[in-house]
Amino acid sequence: MADHRWYLYMLRCHGAPGAPFYVGVTTDIGRRVAEHSEGPRGARYTRARRPVSLAASWGPFDKVTAHRLEHRMKRLTRAEKVRALDLTADALVALLLCCHGTDA
């Protein structure tokens, strides 16, 4: 059975100028946000930019699709990420997988 419980998420990093975003994938958004916010298991990028808050999440997706979306989302400009905040999961998939090439 395929795992369809992967989520793409975007955090807003408040501890840095311009409130940059961090993009990742997980199977448990609440746990992962807590790790980024408090624990030693958060990404090095977010540990230096705390506090962080959940800006948006999309899914569920299968693992391959989630990682492909993460890769494409990380390549967007900050302005494009801000526009993506209001997209549904289907619209985000259409934008990232149809309009930003086919590399994974």
C-alpha cells in the first residue's frame, strides 16, 4: 500500500530580517513544527531563525510527490512563496509540477 500521508509545509521564520520561509515535508506537521521551534531536531536553518510559525501546509501526498513539491517550492522566490500561501493543494501541484519543469 502506498503511503499517502506526506505533507508539504512552509514555516515563517520570525527571528530573521524579512521573515524568510522554510519549506519541508513530513508525516506529522505538529511534531515537525515543534521540532523546528524548540527541539534539537529542527533544521539548522530554522534553529538560527527562531521563533518559527506554520505559514501553510498542503497534502496529503504520496512520499515521492511530497519530495518533488518540496524541491520545486524551495526554488521559488520569496514573492512566489507568498503567493503560494493561498493556494489549495491541487492548485499548488498544478503550479509546481506543470509550470516549473520536470526535474525532481
